[in-house]
Amino acid sequence: MTEKRLFQRIKFAAETEAEINGTRYSVTLLDISLKGALLIFPDEAIVDKGMVCHLILHLDLSDVTLSFTGMVAHSHDNLTGVKFITIDIDSMTHLRNLLELNSGDPDLVRSELNAFICAD
């Protein structure tokens, strides 16, 4: 199978909350990229493709939080992919730094960021 992904994902653990339809859940972040995240929702969560959700990532060892609004791109069992649709400038800056530090290839992250900016 050919990989269609344009933005690399990095595995990253952070305390993460997701709010869908007014209900807030503690979720598990599996990985993240400039364009989205892969999450595990609790069993009681009802998550369907196309739903809008708000994500908040709390970075360890700091009081920094990243905030995103996203749309559920796919959901099967508890595994859910969220595509980011809005992100504030501070969260984008922290996300870029997080990706650069954890990817092993900061130049690739910068290149992806340029592609992201030019595509939107």
C-alpha cells in the first residue's frame, strides 16, 4: 500500500482532553502532525466522522497547553483521527517546536510547515 500522508506523524504522549457535543473526555494521544492527531477515546464516547471537536494538549513539565479545533476524519472502535481545522498562532508555534524536537529531522518539519502555509 502506498503511503499518501504528506505530513509526518510523531508518537507523543501528553495529557489530552477532547470536547465533542459539549462533553469533555480524557483521551489518549497516540501521535500528532501539523495537520492532525490520532487519539483513543474512552468506550462511552460517541464519535462519528464529520463531528467537530476541540482538543487541548497539556505539555508535561510546563504550563503550556496547545488548543485545536478539529473534525473527525475517521473513527473505528475507540481509535479516532482528527484533522485540525483551526489553531491559534501560539499553539502552532508550540506544535512546530514539539515536532522539530521529536522528529529527528527539523528541516523536514520546516519544509512541511512551508507546504502547510502555502496549501491553505
